Amino acid sequence: MGIEITGWGKCTPSAVLTNSDLESILDTDDEWITTRTGVKQRRIAEAPLSEIGTIAAKHALAAADKDPNEIDAVMMATCTPEFLIPSTASRVQMNIGNNTAAAFDFNSACSGFVYGLTTAYSMIHSGIFNNVLLVGGEKVSYFLDWTARDTAVLFGDGAGAVLIEKTNTDSKLHSSKMTCDPFLGEALMLKNFGTSMEIKDPKEGYFFGISFEGQEIFKNAVKTMARLAEEALEESGLSVDDIDLCIPHQANRRILEATAKRCNFPMEKMIINLDQYGNTSAGSIPIALTEALDEGKVKPNSKILFLAFGGGLTGAAAVIDWGGRSHALKTSNEQLPDSGKTALELVQDILNMYQ
Ligand code: UT7
């Protein structure tokens, strides 16, 4: 028995927030954002997260030519859920017209997709499911303090999805390494949400913005991703040269360059699209994977290294075999309805909500 990704898709909202848009509302500039992060623009969504995830999921189902009623489980990696109950995964499940699959959300922040990939492969390997629809996506814009330049410039909204299935091939998950250092958890926090939330004056007592120690996360990200990549390669018995493509979490170009240098990984084999979307947290890897496939960069039987880090502070690395097919069986025309608003107007709506 083999296990492989047979479908893939993305949803990146159409409203584009450029660095020069941010210059008009924050004390920042394109040069600082570009040189320190590599980000040139990001997307801002008006639609609920489940709709964003649903569009990505429908593209993944089309690529695999899979009937939604045959899906065994919908798993959603997100730290910006639409509701606490029901899960965002269950809303995606509803929107694709399935009422029998298992559905659950999980939160490993930006490492969510690799945590989910490992969980999905393991549950298929154990015989619990024949397939899993794994969605990674966020609506981070809702939680950002758009008056704080240190975080506002980094993130964006979007989702990606993959269908993982049991197949009659030798494809497999070679290795997976996942970690979390809770003692560094406060370096990236969305406080006063969930049961810790104190309902006072909304301006003071509400969740508002992400508290953030950029340099601490930066250092930890490089150290952790390089270590996990080496450990995952060692466990799989593969070397850097055996890997055809690395698809990392898209947080900061400098983090990726430093990680690649530390583990002697060639930058040419690394997929980078953060200039277009910023950091979409759990959405970043499946969006980058979908684009790599669309651009013909994933060849049949490629070996792919996924790398991630994020809030927790979590980290993850996984090595998989791509299957024998890297073209979509069908395509879908599904896309989000245009909200008719510019990205700056959507940001202004969020700012107004907190006033
Ligand atoms: O996926 C997990 C989440 N992602 C991350 O956590 C990202 C990890 N961290 C990073 O990517 C980087 O640490 C940042 C991009 C956030 C910051 O880059 P840095 O090189 O570590 O900059 P810094 O925090 O040391 O700030 C340097 C200067 C400061 O000014 P002073 O004190 O030197 O006068 C900041 O106030 O840059 C200033 N600054 C800005 N200036 C213009 C901070 N943000 C901005 C901004 N525009 N947006």
C-alpha cells in the first residue's frame, strides 16, 4: 500500500494590500519591508475562513477527480477559526456537501500543515481512513493590530488544501519530525482569547493584535528548521541531494536563506512565494505547493521536504514521495465572490470593529 497526495488547490482572496498601501496607514516603507522580510504584498479576505478553505478544497477535489461523498475525514489546520464550535473543518465539509466524514480543527499555528500531513498519513497508514482532505488556512487579518507596524506588514489571508489517499504505489511519508518549545510560547501570542478572555472595555479587554518578539522567533525558526530538516533527512536515509524540492513555511525570506545555508540546502530547490502573499500561517505551505504544481516544478516521483515553524513555538519537517501524477485530473472554476472593496477598505473595516 502507498499513500500520496492526489489533489491540491488554493484560495488567495483577490484584494491585494501592497507595501505602498501600508505606507499610507503606518510608519513604514516598502524598502524596510522588502529588505527585512521579502514581502511585497498580501491578500485580505472579506469572506469567512470556511469559504476560503472550501474554495481550496474544491480545487483539490477536482484535481483528484474525487466525489466529496467519498471523503473520510476533513482536517483543518488553523489558528484563526471561524467559530470555536462548530469547527471550521465541519463548515468546509458542509460546503462540499459531505455529511458523513470525520471533521476537526487543530492548532499548531504556522506548523499546522506539516503536523496535519503527518497525522493524515499516519491515520491512513493505520487503516482508520482511506483518505483525508487536509486544509490549511487563516484569516489572520481579523486578529492583527493594523496600527502596529511590527506585525501588520508580515501576514496575509489565504488557504490551501490537499487530498491524501491510499494508493497502489510505493509512495510514502519517509519521515516526520515535529516539536514544540512551550517555554518560548510567549514570543508569539494572541492573548485574551478563549477562556482567558476578560470581557471589559472592548478596547482593553478584547483580543487585539498579536504580541510578538520578532528576533527571538527569527533565531529559533532558523535553528529549529535546520535541525529538524537534518533529523528528517537522516531518518529517511536521504541526503540533501536526494531532495528535489523544499516547500517551507513562508514567513520571511531571510529566515529561509539562513536555514538553507545552515543545512547546505540549495536555494534553487526552495519554493518561495512570500513576496506575493506574506505569511498566511497554516495556509502558506499548501498554497506554495499548489503554485509549484501549477508551474510544473513538481515532477512525478519527486522527493519533497516540507519545513515549518510557528507559534507554540512549534516546528516540523517531513519528507514525502510525490506520486506518479503531478497534473490535475480536472479543474474547478470556483472562486470567492469579489467583495467590491479594496484591501485598504477591508483593513479599515477591521480597525473600525475595534473602535
Ligand atoms: O511564522 C511565524 C511568525 N513569523 C515571525 O515571527 C517572523 C519572525 N521575525 C522576523 O521575521 C523579523 O524579526 C521581523 C521582520 C519581524 C523584524 O526584522 P528585524 O530585522 O528582526 O527587525 P527588528 O525587530 O530588529 O527592528 C529593527 C528596526 C527597529 O527600529 P530601531 O529600534 O532599530 O530604531 C524597529 O522599530 O526596525 C523597526 N521596525 C520597522 N521599521 C519600518 C519594525 N517594524 C518596522 C516596519 N517598518 N514595519
